[in-house]
Amino acid sequence: MMFRHIFKYRLKCLLRDWENLFWTALFPILLASFFFMSLSNLTKNEQFNPINIAVVDNGQYRNNKSFMLALDSASKGDERLFNLSVTSQEQAEQMLKDDEIYGYIIAEEPIKLIVKNLGINQSIIKSFLDIYIQTESAAESILAENLSAMQSLLADINSRKSFVNDVPISKVAPDATTIFYYTVIAMACFYGGYLGLREVSDIQANISSVAARVNMAPVHKMKAFLSSAAAALLLHFCEVLILLAYLIFILKVDFGTRTIYVLLTAFVGSVMGLSFGTLISALVKKGEGVKIAIFTCFTMLCSFLSGMMNQGVKYKVDTELPLLSWMNPVNKLTDSFYCLHYYDTLSKYALNMAAITGFALIYCLATYLIIRRRKYASI
């Protein structure tokens, strides 16, 4: 009965704490919205568009069957390299002048490329021509020296068998932007520590007057703390659920089909974040402002190493400092969401969840051992 009473009124107090509500509920939503605005067109801009080129339709071009075949092959299909126009030299020059093409080719000896400006597309055209010229020269050299060797080589190429199959690790196409949203969720889960900081501060009589009154009440301190922590956990998990709903239904972020596992990960992450906040508050005997500063700095550092600002940082830490990667609780949360989305098996996800659960248990146990022995000579 007392547990329910404390739980109820503690939940009301937390709902009136506008500062903590902003950081634990509103700030992650705002951050996810900023990511969406800056990253929504990133993958679209990375798509390759065929390069517009022209080739001069002269006698040398019509007689060079291998070059015609090479250009034709590079200009067909959905993943073609070029949009090819076969035209006269005068028209090709006009098209280049009007910026309708990036360059035009004259099939002389040697093959010439005429461009107006220098850029990536012009470099791609030149690279294609260089590869063709080198391949043609190598084939002519082999034919001139040993015709039988060339025939044998062609027979080997035609009869070659592949004993290796490409098997994708996932049916989901990789998307470089999703890692940023995963770090936002992981950070939001860890931000439950702000509520944990307050829960411990409100039972330490040497920190606040509220805590002094709590310690004088005829209720066991641990019972009061557990009921308050339960209220904080309920509130924070609801905030994380709101964030997930916002990402899925408003921003259309894909988390796959393993909804139950996503919710489980979010809940365990909330427990870990809340318990880490209680640990920081129990360890640091200074005022609440110092505790918040320490917790915020640690969370931001962990989020940075998890790839929130630059996913290259996460890759570098994972490959060069794997121990630091495993010691980073925010990184393990991020990896858990990533594994649920991209991997068909749950083995790697289970390892990450074991690490997260281990972190939560360590934080809870350490907090209990610290606050259960804390006594006050006078209040």
C-alpha cells in the first residue's frame, strides 16, 4: 500500500519537473528531427546518374567493332555508365558547348576525348577509355606473340566455373543514415540517468531538504527509493516509446519487423540509463549541478564514440579499440538496434544485450551497496 502511495505521488512530481522532461522526452525528438532534415536527401544525392557523352560517327568508329561494342555495353541497362549519342562532330561540339554532354569521343588512332571542363564525370569517361585502350593493347600483344596461347586463354575464360557464391548477411539494403537514429535512441535511453540522478539526490539528507524529510519519514529508505525509481522508470520508458513512435510513424525510420525485440532493447536500455544515473548520484557527494555535469559529459562522450556526430568515429573505435567499444554502454545499445535491423540471426544481438544487461546489473548493485550503508548523525 505504501509502495503504491509513494509511486503515485512520485510520478506526479516527475511529471511537473519540466527541465527533466525536456531533456529526457523533448530533446531526443528535436535531435531526431534535425537529423531527419539534414540526412533525408543524403542517400538520394549519392545515387549515380549516367553520364551524357557523344561519339563522332565517322568511318573509323564504324570500322572499330570492339570499341562500338564496349560503348554499347556501357550504355545499356538500369546501371549503365553512359547515355550515349552517336552524332557528327559539328553537332557534338554544339552539344558540348550547350552543356548537354560532358565530353565527346573521336575514334581516331589514338582515341581522343574532347571536354569543356574538368570534373568527376570527365575523369570517369577518361578512365573508361584508358581501361579500354590498355585492354586492347594487351590483347593485340598476346595475339602477335602467340595465337595458340590466346586461344587457350579464351577457352579457359569461357569454361571458368565459380565455386564462391555471394551470400548477403541481411535481406535489408544498408542505409548509412540509420546509424544516426540508432544513436539518438541509445542516447535517449541513457538520458534516463537524469531521472536516476534526482531519485538518489532526493533520498540523501545532506543534499536537499526534500531528502531530509524523506529520511525522517517512518518508511524504510530503500523501499522509498525503489518505489520512486519504479515511477521514474515507467515515465522514462513511456518517453522512449513516444520517441520510437515518432521515428517510425512520423519520420518513417525503418526498424525492421522485430518489434518485440526493439521494445525489449528500449526497456533494458532505460533500466541501464536510469541505474547509471543513480550510480553517479550515489558516488558523487557534491551538489546536483556537479552530478548533472559529470553525467552529461560522460553521455555525450559515449554518444560521440558511438557514431552520433560521425559514423567514421564508430568504425575506427570498433576496429582499432574494440575493448573501448565494448565498454561503451551507448555503443552497445546502438549495436543492438543495428543487429535487429540488418542481421538475420540473433547471435550478435544476444551478445550486445548480455553486455547491456550486465551494465545495468553492475550499476544497480553498486548503487545499492553505496546508499544502503549511508547514515546521518543528524538531519
